[in-house]
Amino acid sequence: MGSGLGGHAVGRVRAVRNSIGNNEITGGILVIDDEPVLRLTFRYLLEDEGFRVWTARDGREGMDLYASMHPDLVITDMVMPKFNGSETIQRLRACKPELPIIAMSAAMTESDMERPLDEGPFCCVRKPIDGALLIDLVRAILEPQPNVPAGA
């Protein structure tokens, strides 16, 4: 399975999360993807790790769920009907600029993967994403890390 940016993404996520002091997150995750099998797989995988998970089949449904559930993290596909990933990210950012987002797509090139980063997600990954990498990314975003003094 492809893993997009791999371990580099996990390190970057931790660095950004620590820089904004995001240690109060409780673990609600919204997964937005038009592929039913992927939504179900991500739901089971993340729920098995103890996270609350909501799923949406497109950006419009995702925005409705975001408004009612206020998740701590959004994982979104970039290619979907009814608001593509970029449009969904822009709308989410308008609601909460600091919201952690993992953007993913099977059709992204390396240069495409950098473009959504300009819109604010923590990272982009190429589908199919390895389950262990997904869990690592989610944990890096949602689980508090002890503050380590500089130079330690």
C-alpha cells in the first residue's frame, strides 16, 4: 500500500500540533470520502483504536456533520462530488482555521500533495493509505505529547 509522505508526515504533524499547543483534543474524527468501503474501513480501524468516528459520503454531507458534531480532526478525500476536497477544506477553514485535516487522494502527484498544504491541512497522503500510517498520523495529531525542553 502507498503511504504518501510516510514518517515525514508524522513528524511534521507533531511539530505543527505542538506549535499551536493542541493538547486538549478529545478524539472525534470526521472521515469524508465517496468510497463506501474506505469509509467503513477507516471507521472500524479508528474505532478499534478508541476514537469516535463520523463518516460522510461527500463534502456537503461532511460540512453538515462538522456543524453538528464539531470533530477534532477531519480526514478528507480530495476528489469527491458535491464539494471536492479543496472546497471542503476551504469551508472547514472558514469555520475553524486551526482544525487539523488530513487530505488524501489516489490521483495526487507529489506537487499536487503540496497544494492543499497551502490551504491549511496538516498533511496530505496518497491512497491507498497503510492502516498503521493512518493510526500514527491520527495519534500524532490527537494525543498530547509531553513538552520537551529545547536542547534536551
